[in-house]
Amino acid sequence: MGKTTQKTTHCFGFVVLHYLVDEETTQCVESIRKHCASAASTGERYKIVIVDNDSANGSYERLCQRYGSDDDIVLLHNHTNEGFARGNNVGYAYCRAQLGCDYIVTLNNDVVLADDNCIRQSVEDYAATGCAVIGPDIISGKDGSHQNPMSAVVDSPQQIAALRKHIRRNLLLLHTHLYRVFERIKQRDVNTPTGTKKTAVHQPCAPVKLHGSCLIFTPAFLSVFDEPFDPGTFLYMEEDILALRCKQHGLTMYYDPRIVVRHAEDASTEAQVNHNRRQKQINYLRHHRDSLRVVERYI
């Protein structure tokens, strides 16, 4: 009689970082439910962990009212706004320790899954490559550009010095209301995401850096790191730091265009600054400056 093999099932944890805008979070959650239903029917399991970063506008309470009794959803509340890195770390830790997840997906609440491939393809990618982090094709809702794979990592003192100079100059221009005067002659707008492309990169590859709005952490990563992100940052440059951490441990980051998500971009940030462009740029530059101090520790 032939030997039978039992199919291995996996548990995926989807960490959705929520702040202020519950409509976007709801769209994100429902996209996960829709596109992971077929995987669940084949025995794969998933849980959605919503992490609220101390929203003070009633949005967390509305999410609790909507999802509080649902078996596939866990709601966590931070008592302060922990920012991107620490907020996601809370959800990752819960998925890893409390739910026993094999794979953990962190995604911004303004990201929606666009196909049914996330769970199946992630398992296949890990089996084929042993990669630690997978990045999907991320399509921008602003201009249709593709945000993965990203450009080179900031990994030298010279790059950090140049960025610091750039940030100091632009903060001065913003505070003196001269920024728009010089905007047209700037060589590079630091507030524009780097590495975006008008057409997708069609072949899977091991890239230098992956966009932080949607990251899939595999068993190879979970076996090494208690936290996906360095807790020293609040916002920005997490992708560079993650790439440097993986490199230090010999872990591979992998881009797979067969997994597709759509990214509306900056929904929570826009709500926080009430669509004030100047204040958004000031916040970006300040957080970027602070994150450079963390990057420095890795180079």
C-alpha cells in the first residue's frame, strides 16, 4: 500500500495598521476576506489583526462595533500613536506569539488585495527560494505607477550627509514660506516616492529593497526576528532599515509581480494634517531626519 502524505497547512496573519480612517481600513479588511476565501477553502488559515494607533476620532470604536464579534478578526488598541514601525510590531508580535502564524503580512490600511494569489503564491515562493520577505506588485492609486521593486538602499555616510543637507534646506524653505519659489528648480523632490515605474517589472527577482506598504514575512524571517521593523523610527526609511537588517543576517528579499495590491497612498497622513500640503511636507522631513539616525546604526 502506497504511503500517503498529509497536506501541510499554513496560518497567515494580516496586520492592518489603522489610524483615523476606518472606511479605508474596512476596504482593506474586506479585500483580504474576498481574496483569501479560496485559500481558506483549501485548508489554509488566516487571521486579520487590526492595530489601532490611538485614533481619537471614534474610528476604532466603529471598527469594534463592526468587527468585534467576528472570528477571523482581532482588534488591538495602542494607547499612544506608535507610528509605523512600532504599530506594526505590535500586530506582528501578536500573530507570532498568540496566533502561531507561519507567515505575517503587514499592510497599510489604504492597501487592498487585487487578486487571489497572496497566500498560495507566498507559500510557493518560500518553498522555491527560501526568501525571508516577499513584496508584491504595488499599484499606486494616485498615478498608476508601480512601487516595487524600489531603488537602492541608503547605506553610506555620504548618502546620509547628502540627505541631511537636503532636509535642512527644505525645512528652512518651508518654515520661511519660500518652498514653492524654489520647488521648480529642485533637482529631486524628497517627498516623491523613489523607484516608482510606469510599467510593472514582470519577472520575479531578488530586489535591493521592497516598498513598506505591503510586506509578506515568511518562516525564514519569523525564525530570526522578533520584530519586523526597528522600533527607533516613527515614519519613513523603514524599507532601507529592513533591507540592511536582512542583509546582515543573510536573508533574501524577493519581488513577485504575480501578487498584486493597490495602494491609495497616505490616507491616514492626509487625515492627520487635514490635507495641508505644507504641513505634510514638514512632517515628512522631520520624521525622515529622525529616521536617518536609526539608519546610521546599521552602516
